[in-house]
Amino acid sequence: MKILYAIQGTGNGHLSRALDIVPLLQQRAERVDVLVSGPPADIRLPFEVQHQCHGLGFIFGKKGGINFIKTFWQLNSAAFLRELRQLPVEDYDVVISDFEPVSAWACWNRGVPCVALSHQAAVLSAAAPQPTKLDPVGRAVLRHYAPTTQHYGFHFQRYEPHIYTPVIRQQVRALTPRNEGHYTVYLPAFDEATLVSRLRYLSRTVRWEVFSKHSRQESEHGNVWVRPVSGAAFTDSMARSAGVLCGAGFETPAEALYLGKKLLVIPMKQQYEQACNAAALAQLGVPVAKNLKDNSLALIDNWLQYGRPVAVDYPDETAAVLDKLLFEVGEKVL
């Protein structure tokens, strides 16, 4: 079996999941080619990438949301069309897309089946939690960004049969969590100055370890330690933390829950997927703050004083999910 595994490279979650999925696919197929699209991320993959594409990535802003101006500037439609026309999807028995648009649209354009294996596939399920405030445009973007013909999803809970619990990296499963008293922060849509000023205003006694996409070197500001994003350093900080303050993405909250850390999330503005994640986490009992403004600080302060971890059960079922996917897809294409 020849497999194309395509990864959305914007953010670190898709690439983190690939660290476990690609080796498992390689054990099950004679050939596995990897495609990554989008702006450069912070995680280096330890295996060869056969296709590196420009794709259709999103660029984080510095005020809590997506920078749409920069995002639209880098959406080179001519390059995108060229990439999808040149991608040889017909050469593969199975194309698996982790919310990756070049492979998905190349398959759609040529009538080739494309299988979604992603968190977004679960978010779009009618059984998954939805935010109170509906966002038809955001949902439409999520649905059509990377169109697929079959869907296997990962979410915080198993809401229906083709939704599975998160892929927790083996690197994280091997950790021994402990509490050294600090709080680990990853809020990529906020700049360093905003994070430092708000965290210091919130508490001058709590030790904050902040990982910032907008910082190129380490710096200390009283009780706030800012570091550039580094996968290994961030994972180590999280494992040693008292709690994690982060965006309402998927992989980081899932790993924090798995490690037994108390968690508070701030959804990125104008990001429908994160609004859905926040709704799901709220159902689990995870507190959700709207922003870092004064009206949210009381909630964060209460979390610092009285917050408790939320118990979850995330078994290592990635291999079983892939076996089911390849069996079901193989019956149709082989």
C-alpha cells in the first residue's frame, strides 16, 4: 500500500500528532510519503518530507486572534493552484489529510478519495459540542478548507463512533509529571509585552514560564520568564508545572489534561475551531476566559487559587485507529 500523509503545518498540533502517526503508518505500508504545507512551524519532523507546499496557512496576530491582513497577503492563489495541479495524488492507494488543503483539493479536483484524520473532522461532527454563539461562516470555512470523503476525528471525548480520544505523543506519555509551582503559558496570538504586563498585573508571586512565538531570545521580567517556542522545553515546563494557561487549541490542552495539570484556556478570537474546543472543555469542567483584559482577570485569579485538575482517560489507541482506517479504506480502494 502506498500512502500520502498530508499535514497542515500552521501551528504545532498537527505536526505533534504526526510524530506518532507517521512511524505507525510506515510500519503498515510499503511506502509513506509526507506532505507539509503552510508557514514554517516550531517543530522539526524526524523523518523525510517529500512534498513541502506553500498551502493556505493562517498567521497568528498579537492581540488574541488571527492576523487576517498578513494571512491574505501570503495566500498566493496562483501558487496554490499550481501546487494542487502538480501533486500526484493518483500515485497513492490512500491519501490521508490532517486538515491539509493542497492534498484535499487536489483529490477533490481529480475525483480521488481523501480521508480526513484530524481534530477538525471531529469538531465538524453534529455530535460534538458547539459554542453558544453560532458562526455559520466560521463553520463553512472549517468544512470547506480541506474537503474530504471519509472522516476519522480526534476530540476531548468520544462523542460518536468515528471520534477518538487525543493522540498523546509517546514523548509525553513517557513523562513523570510533578509540581514545581510555576505556571506554563502558551498564548501564541498575544505578543510578549501584553503577556508580561497582564501576568505581572495578575500576580507578582506566581512564577510564569511563557513560551512566545514572537520572541527570539529569553528574557526575565520579575516573576515572568519569557522564552522562544521550543517543543522539548515547553513539554518539560508543562510536565513540571502547577498548571497550564493556553489557547483553546487541541493538542496542548489535551496533553495538559493527560498530565493531570489544572488548565485554563483563552480561545483565539475569530477562530471557530477554538470556540468549539472551548465549549467542549467547558463541558469537562475546564474554565474558559474570554481574553486577558480586566474583566477576565478575576476568573484567572480564582483558577490560580482554587482550580483543580480535570480527570480524563486517554488510552494509547492510535495504532488501533490507523488499523481501522486502513482496513475500512482498503476495502474500498484496493
